[in-house]
Amino acid sequence: MEMEEKPKPNSHDHLIGKDTPVSWSDLPQDLLSSIFERLTFANFQRAKAVCSSWYSSSKQCLPKKQIHWLILFPEDNENNNNHSCTLFNPEERDKLHKTQDLGLYFAKSCCIATYGSWLLMQYPLCRLYVVNLFTNERINLPSVESQIGMAKIERTLDGYELRTTSPNEKVYKGISIRTPVFWIDERTSDYVVIWGLRDLCVVYSKKGDTAWTQLPKTSGFCVDLVYKESKLYFLSLSGCFFIFDLSGETPQQIFQCGVIVERLRLGLVVPTKLVVTVTGEVFKAEKWWRSRSKTWSFRVIKICSPGFLRNHQLVTSLGHESMLLDQGITVLANEGFIKDCIYFSVIGEKTYSIFLFDLKTKKTDPLHNFDCSVAQFSRARWFLPS
């Protein structure tokens, strides 16, 4: 007669059911999603590298808390063989993270805009491309000479200089890229890149385009651009405010109004930014430097409401939203940001800082600060990693 084998006292094998995962990669999708949604961005990146199953699950989730990081770009000199970026995460103040080697081409380029973890880079002679900071995926953009419109960009015979010709045949030495913005879909890599060409026009290029197309009615000095949900928001120094719908093959102007743009007031330069809210309202944010108190202050004015209704009025509260001034948007405060506050970056003589302006108390406080003396780099930029 065979005896039934009893479980060993220190063994837990008898507690494992038929449906219990036998490895970390076999955890159920809903459990993995619950884990990812509780992680900060840094831990989110670490967790998705555990295995292919966790990596797939991470694509369905977002980190619980978003926070600005600082990119330190490598020095551009002949003796420097470092082509990696250094990353500063304010939540890990004692650590500096280094990216993979991004190549000499990247080291000689300048970052002119960010969208999540993607960077819009400008190589000498205005060669533009988009690159992912973490994966090194790169998208080359059309040559700036491939203009479709009235203003023309040409390369000189020796190939070492660009010149711009305006519609009235005025010739400028070189080109000037103003207020560049872009958007990219993380899954499909669809993208739109937009920038102002001197004070002549605004140009854009989408995935699949082989040239830059000039937007109509965008002549004049471009003060600011914001792109969100297939719509481009444009403000000129002369006070022309337009909204274009770029979802179709041909851009459509869907709104227009006049906006007062402050240039110089009481001896203070007033930089003006456009901000699009979660609900679709459009604000004009003016950043003021108070020399007596040596601090920054803000005045926010609503330009239009959802449905594109003119509604110029002073904004005294953002409700449960937070304004990310550099990105030109607002976000819900439960995404890791403090409600009714404006987040903005300031480059000092020896520091790169993120400040917080409370619309209710009118007080400005430093939020994140990086001391430039702790690392060697050529340039730096705050960004929101994705």
C-alpha cells in the first residue's frame, strides 16, 4: 500500500494553485497595470526593462507622477569623445544618469524644442531632425531649402552659408528659426514640426512630406506657437491671433482675433506665451520681472473659450489645473502637479531652475534647482520625459 506523500513543513508548494504565475513575466495584465500606474517615471523605466512582458504592459500605462528632468548636453569640442547626455532627476538629487552614446552628429547639434522624450535638433546649416533621448530612434526632416511658398531659402555656391529671400526680394544672410514646436505619436511615429522663418512666415512638415509648406496669413514676427490635438495656435507681434486646423491635407483657418501684445512696459520686457488648457481655452500669459523684489510675476488673460468664442478677461484661477508655461499647456493637478500654479524654467548665471508661481498667493518659489558646477556640459534644457 502506497503512502501519500505529505508536504514538507517549510515548503509552500501546496499553496500554489493551477492559475498562479510561476515567474514574474507571467503576472496578469491587470496586476502589471496596477504596478506601473503607481511608479514614478524613473522607476517606470526600470520596471519596463524587466522582461518583454513587462515592456508590453508598460505601453498601456502612464507613470503616476510627472516631473521635470534636466538634460545636460555634451560639450562640443575636438577633444571631447563623450557623445552622451547627462540627466538630472530632482527626485534623485544625488544621482546623475547618463544616456547611451548618441553619436558625434548629435553632439554637434543644438536642441531647439522638446516633446516628451523626443528632441528637435538643429545641426549646423539648419539641418533638422527628431531623436528619442532614450531609444536613439531618429527621424530626418526635409531640407530647409525645400520651401513651398513665397519666401525662399538657398544655399550659397560654396555650401557653407544659407540665405533667405523674402517675397519683396529682400535678401537675408542665414535663416532664423523662431518658436519651434512639434508633436509626435509614440506608437505610430506620426509627427508635425512647425517653426517661424524669420519675420516672414511659419512653415510646417508632417510625416511623409518631402518639403516644408508655408502657412498662409502668418507673415510678421512670430511671438509664440502652440500645437495641440491637430490645431496650431499662432500669435504675431502685431497682435494677430489665428487657430489653424492641421488634421487634413490642407491647413484650415478656424479662428481669428486681435490680441494686445505687450512689448515694453514700465521699463520691463514682458515675454508673452500662448497656453492651451485641458478644456480648450486659450490664454495669453505675460511673465514680468520685478526688479525690487527680484522675483517673477504673471498676468494671465483669456483669449477665447471652447467653441472659439472671443472672451478676453483676466484669469485669477486655474481651478484644478496647473500651467506648464514652457510647453504652452495646462494639465490636471492630479497628474503630479500642484493646482492653480504656473511651472516655468529660468536659466541663471550658474543655475538651471524650475520655479512655481501660485496664482492665488502671487508668490514665486524655486521648485527644482541644478548647480552648473557639478558637471561639464555645453547647454541644458528642462523637459517632461514620456
